[in-house]
Amino acid sequence: MNEEMSFEEALAKIEEIIKTMESGKLPLEETIAKYQEGVKLINYCQAKLDSYEKIVTAITENNGVVTEEEVFSDI
């Protein structure tokens, strides 16, 4: 997985993997590989969401006054 992938790109890839797996047309080995890729993407998305949650919390707690360095240090 590409670490430079945006949250939206990763989410779209997860949706693509789900559709492919739900089709039932993949051999078992490919299904397992897709599942593994999906789990990695889900973890990536969760980490992104956690970072953004910290940013939103910091902005809220500081009445909207947060430096750009503070905002992007977790991303």
C-alpha cells in the first residue's frame, strides 16, 4: 500500500475490494490476499481518522487558534 494514498483513495480501494470479494468469482488464495489488503487499508484509514480527530480536538480546545505546524504534525 502506498503511504502517500489519500484517505479518499484508500476508502475507494476498500470499496472496490469489497465488491470484488462479494462477487464470489475469486479463487480462495486471491480472496485471502484481497482480504489482507483490505485490512491494511482499513488500518491506514483508521490511523488517518485518528490524526484528524486530534487536529479537530486541538482546534476546538484552542478556540480555532492552532498553528499550521500543530495541525500537520500528526498527518
